[in-house]
Amino acid sequence: MDTLEIKKVDKGTDLADKLICFVENFSWEDVKDHMLGELRAWAFTDWETPFAAIVNGQIVGIAYIRKRDYYPLPEIYPWVSGVFVAEDYRGHRISEKLIAFANDYAKDNGFDKTYIPSIHIGLYEKYGYRYLRDIVNYGNGTDRLYVKEIK
């Protein structure tokens, strides 16, 4: 694989337009419309932002850092959310690099931990997260909440 860059995406930039195009064409159908709505309306405040993983000028992955996620838990933040890597680029640790970049960004913004919700067991533990508890999302489904201390 060629050189990977992770970049913070800013509102109204060419990179933001490319990120919207990436999401329009990705395969994660369950969240595609929601993510497109957020990106098109730029529904990010304060330190919230999307990040893009880029190889040879092409976006191949996305992640966010958010105040809220799909859970009625306003006391828990920041969330690392919406982590997705295009199928052709999986297996190159891009999601790990996106999450690490998001954690560095959170640390630079004064946070000492981040949270990731997931249905997966054994995935985020590889990135230093630990299972905290089960949480119920707005769709009334149960997910696992993971936390990572960032130093």
C-alpha cells in the first residue's frame, strides 16, 4: 500500500466535498444517510470533526470525534464514531490509525479518555480499549461501550 495520510476535515473545503462523495459511495448502508445528512449540514460544533484516511489523494476511510453518538448518554464523551474503511483497503490497519489520530486530537483538546460503541468483541481491545458496560441505543438495541485512557 502507498503512503497513508490521516487528516482533519474542515467545513467548506475540497476535502469535505471529497468526504461526502466517499460516504455517498460506501457500502455501510445502515448509517450512510445519517452520515451524509451530518456532513452536508456540517452538524459539528466546537471540537467535533470528521477525519479522512487518504491514499494517493483518494479517501479510503473515515472516522469522527463527537460529543454525542447514537445513545441517550450526554454525560459520556468524546466518542470516536463512524469508523469505516473501504473494503479494498482493509487489512492495512487504517482503522487503527484513524482511531489513534482521533485519540491524539482528543488529547490535544484536553480529554483524557475516549469512548467507542460497538457490537464487536475483541476488535477495539486490540487498540487499547476496554469493555465498560452494555448500553442501549436510540433504536432500542444493545451495544457494548468501550473506553480508552489517553495519556
